Amino acid sequence: MNSSRRQFLARTAAGAAVLAGGSFTTTAASAVHSTSKITALTDVTVIDVATGRRDRHQTVLISGDRILGVGRIPVPRGAVEINLTGKYVVPGLADMHAHSLGDERVSPPLYLANGLTTIREMSGTNPQLYDWRDRIDSGALLGPRMIVGSQIIDGDPTLWDPNLLRVLVVNDEAGARAAVRQVRSEGADFVKVYSRLSATAYRAIVDEARKLGLTVHGHGPDSLTAKEVSNAGQRSIEHIHSLGLSVSTRETEVRRMVRAITVKTGDYNAWFRQMHPIEWIAANTFSQARAADVFGTLRRNRTRVTPTLTMHRVLDMPDYTAMDPALAKYMSAEELDVYDYAVNTLYKPNRSAEEISHQRQMWAWRQRFVRELFAHDVPILAGTDTGTPYSVPGFALHDELEHLVNAGATPRQALYAATVEPAKFLGSETGAVRPRKIADLVVLDADPLTDIRNSRRIHTVVTRGRVIGPAQRQRMLADVAAAVKEPPTTASLTAGGCCGSYRHG
């Protein structure tokens, strides 16, 4: 999906100088004087998220889709200079667990306007997502780079209603392997596994995916432990449900209780209600020794965890969930109705006072759990499960960063989970403000290492070298607000993350 270094070298003589000699310096300045279409971001503070270092009064040179040079360097003659005195530059942000909403006039611009230049779309249930991905890569559609997962592959009975969502249901090895071959032919970038898979089907999926050159991401299936999932080679584990069970002194008992859960096809909320008391037991029997063992396995295998605290907070505390009035204008009336329906009809009713109290305490426990993940150096990916009630594409990632910090991460660790770690995970040439990297950048009005809330104070966004300044950014947001009031121009993606069914039956 990314331009190769050979292509970059071929595009600019300046590229040749950089690739041959490392960072662009004054000694290479003559190589770029005759090169057109260079953009210079001047007098900025560049933040190295990997180390927390701040380099002040820097110039960032951009040519094509690449960073040409960074440092106290001259601006080449003919370059477009953008003075950004007092601003801070960080790598472009990534939401590593997204479920886009609306048509192409909604989610793609909302992501970019919020500084998100990479999205991992966690289920390719709508072929439109593959179309967005390919058109963005070709330059035909303005949006973040998208890595799009497969249709959900789940066990039988699946937690999803097949009338509402395309799901591949498998119950044996042959079906599991056929499902992997199918999603590969459909264009999936990775295989998405789900909660109710049997151990036999799961292992067949992982094996077939490996043979076909695909990676496996998703839920930790109820039938396997976190260590088994990690050792099998699953690249990421989404959410905290399955992980919490694995660090309990009563793991054998709670696993037996999980296996005894009975659900009908499409009854996701029944699964949640039966999981609550099991999670409560696990949370109250947390073991540091078990955590050291399980988290050590994740760390050694480089199995990433995407906590999705944004989602967990809503489902743990629906009584304290509401739409941010300032963001409602970016959601369609139908989406807002679906969110209200989910919270008021599916999550709030029929709970005892004890259950409500336990859910609130579970939210506090999940925060402590994430603090333990960071303390054990488990690689963390920032992701939101956008599609959960009242989450808005793009904006939700900044909520997630705040949740990570409130859980105990430093601002630098939270930013790392949204920049450096996603780049490592995806093997992409992003995640740093350095020469040769892809020019995916966010310019902020204030230092996010001082206060993570400053990640919201976006001045300019650069995506693959294209500069989106303050005026264009505001136009993009205004256009989204107008678009959600109109009929969709193409098939619209409806609300509903991967952890709850939020649509009317």
C-alpha cells in the first residue's frame, strides 16, 4: 500500500540524497534547490514519542509522501514554507479498533480531521470498506490508510444475528479452513476471530491463515486461555474480557463457567449478561503471580492487547453514558436513535442494584487491569471500538487516550500506543517524525506529553504528505455535519461495534 523507497528515490533527487546519507543536513541542501513541491514546516517542536524527547525550533521537510529531513536545516529555495512557531509535531495517530459509520462523506474525513492517519477496521462485514481502502490508497478518496479485517468468523451459534450482520459461522476444521480461504479471496488484510469459536475450529483458522500469509486478530475465544491464544500466534487480543479470566486464581472454575454459557444465535446481550458474574469472580481473584506468567507470555510473543476502554466504560456504566452535545452534529439521526435504543433498551433495564454496583466496580477494575498491562510491558494498541453507543469516529480516539492515562499510563505511553506500536504492528513506515518515514503527522497547539488532552488541540494534519491546514480541516468537519443530514450517497455503514448489537431487530 505504501510507496517503496525505490519509488521515492525515483521521484526526487532530494530523496536520493537522504537515502544515501541519512538525515537531510545543510551539506545536502543543494540537492533540493531545484526540486519542486517541497513543503517545509518551520520552527516546530518535534516530539519523539519513542523516547519522549522534545526537539525545539525544528524544520520538517516533506517531499511527495515522505519526510525528507528534520532538524535545524535551511528551507530549500522554492519550497512552500508553513511557519508553525509554538506548535508541536507528533506522528499521525491510529485507531486500531474501529468500526466506521456512515458513507464515505462521514468517517474518512472525521478520522483525518482528528489527526487519525491510520485505521484498523476490525471487520470487513461490508464490502464498501475494501472499496474505501483501495480508493484511499489510489488517491481517489481522501482518508486515512485503512487496514481492513475479514468478516467475523465465529462459532455455532454465533453471537451475531445473521440478518443484521454478515458472519461466517464455522463448527469444524473443514469449515474453518474454507472460511479463511473465502475471506482471503474477498480481500481481507487479516482474519478476524470471535468469542464462540471451538478450539478445533480456532486452531484450523490460525493454521490456514499462516499458510495463506494472513495474520489473525480478534477476540480471545471462550474455549481457549490467553496463553493458548498468544502461543498459537494470534497477533492481537481485543478487549479485556478473556484476558481477565486468565489471571484469576480460580481460572479453571471461571473457564468452566464460560464454557457453560448458553446463547441463541444473535443473542449477544445474553452472552454479556452471563459473562458479568464470571468476570466479577475473576476480578476479585486477580493474581499477581498469574499476571506475571500470562503477561510475560504476551510480552515475549509480542501479542498486542487493544483494551478498548472507550467501549468498556459505556457497557460497564450505561447509566453514566450520554452523547456529547458538541459532537451530536456529526451523527445521523438514525445513528443517534440506534445509540439511544441500545443504552435504554438493551443495557439499562432489568438490572438489580447489585449488578449495577458490580458493573461500576468492574470499570474501576478494568482501569487497574490496564495499569498492570503497562507495568508488565505488554505491547498496547490504542483502539476505541467505534460503533459503541455515543462514540464518534476520530473523536473517540482522544477519549481512549485519556482513558489510558487515567488508568495509569503516562501521556507518552498513551501516544506510543497510538503511533509507534501500531506502526510496528502493521510493519508500516509511519509512527515517527524522521527522514524516510511516510509523512503522516499531526501539528498540535500544545504539548501532549504535558497533558494528553492536548492531543485534541489539532492545528494541521499531514496525511501521506498532503497538508490539511486549519481552514480545510474546519471545512471537512462542516461538510460532515451537513452530510449526516442528507441521504447517503452510497450504501451506509450503520452503528454497531463488535461488542454488542445496537440495531433494531
